[in-house]
Amino acid sequence: MSEIAKCAAKRFRSERGYGFVTLPEGDDIFLHLSILRECGFEAPPQGATVEVEYRPSPKGLEAIRVLSIEGGTPEPEVPIPDHIVAARVKLFDFRRGFGFAIPFGYPGRDVFFSMDALDALPTAPAPGEAVVLVLEPGPRPRAARVLRWDQATHSGEALDVAS
């Protein structure tokens, strides 16, 4: 059973192919780029009002149709300048083998990391945990390595990675 609602565009990263809109009650709805394009739209700017038809899915709420997009102001993409950044873990899904962290000073700029980037950690990082990300070069931020905050600030190993 689907419902229709006017939502606020929360964040959308065209290069990743998906984003989120937020219901007035605060719940997020997953919005895939293919749904936008099927309905004749491109990525909505942050703050735009997006009218969507949505339904529950095994992973949460998902948009199945976009009816309209109004307003909003595109925000310029601020590149993350350093190849080593401090961040806070947003989420990590051990079963799926990946997670996201948000670099300090860059709200809304999620950085992807896979299980492979955790080779130096004895356990997976917890949401909210401060970490240091060693980023791969390229247009989209992706962590090649994730170090615990205390490990990066007190070990010589982290200094070797930086050079």
C-alpha cells in the first residue's frame, strides 16, 4: 500500500545515484535516481519540496514515484581537501560489509568505507565513534583505511600512512 506526501529534500548525491527526502514527521524516504528520471526529474536541490508516492520496503520507506519538485537552493559541493580526515561514524552494517562516516567540518558529506578498510581494527566501529579516514584519490570520497581515533593519534603507524 502506497501513500503520497510532500517532503523536504534532505540530501541527494547524483554521483551515488540516490538520496533521501524527509516526511513532515521526520522519517526519511529513500529516493533512487532512476525513479526521478522515470518521472522526468533530476536530483532535487536541498530544501526543495518533493511530492512523492512511497511505500514501505524491507530496508525502510522508499519512493516509487515523484509527482513534483518545487524550490530549494542548490548547494555548491565543497571538496574534502585532505587525504586524511577526522570523522564520526554514521553507520556500519556488518552484514552488508560497509558503512559511512561524516568528516568533521563537512556536514552532509558522507564518506563510504568497506569492510576491507577496517583491516587495522580489531572490531567494527560503532555509530558516533570518532575515527580517522585515509581517503583514496578520486572524485568521490572513499576511505581506503579506517583507524580508531586513539590509534591514529598515538601510533607511529598512522604517521607512516600520511606520508
